Amino acid sequence: MSGWQRHMDLLIALNNALRIHGRDGVIDSGLRRVGDMPMLVVGNVVIEVKGPAFVVTRTDEFGDALSRTTQAADDVHAAAKHILTTS
């Protein structure tokens, strides 16, 4: 499996976990692609895959980065809960 496909599969799994753990079961999210890099955008949070981890960047209303954290990509449910509780 290519690296791009692995990243996309992880982001899809994370998106599904976010929907499961979200307050109403529905979140405003979307998979995007910048160049060859897939990313998941959830409100003011941009999530990318770098190696074995999700890189979670919180932005302001203008898209400027406010903070950046890393979450292990091996447990998408734990990562989803962390993203939802810190947003």
C-alpha cells in the first residue's frame, strides 16, 4: 500500500471515530488534499499524518496556527476523543 493511501485510510478511520464520539454523532468535517498531502479539516482543526502519528493543528478564524500537537495514529478512537475534548 502506498504511503498516500495509508495516510488517507488513517484519516478516514479518524473521521469515522470523530463521528462516533462526537456529541451528536455528526461533525462538520472534510477530507482535503494539498498537493499530494491528504488532510482532515474539522472546524478550526487541521489533521495530517506524519509517520506513525496524527499532527493536530488548531487554527484561528484566519487559518493561522495557534497550537500543534501529535497523537499516536495506532488508536484512532483515543485520538478522536483527545481532539474532541481539546477543541
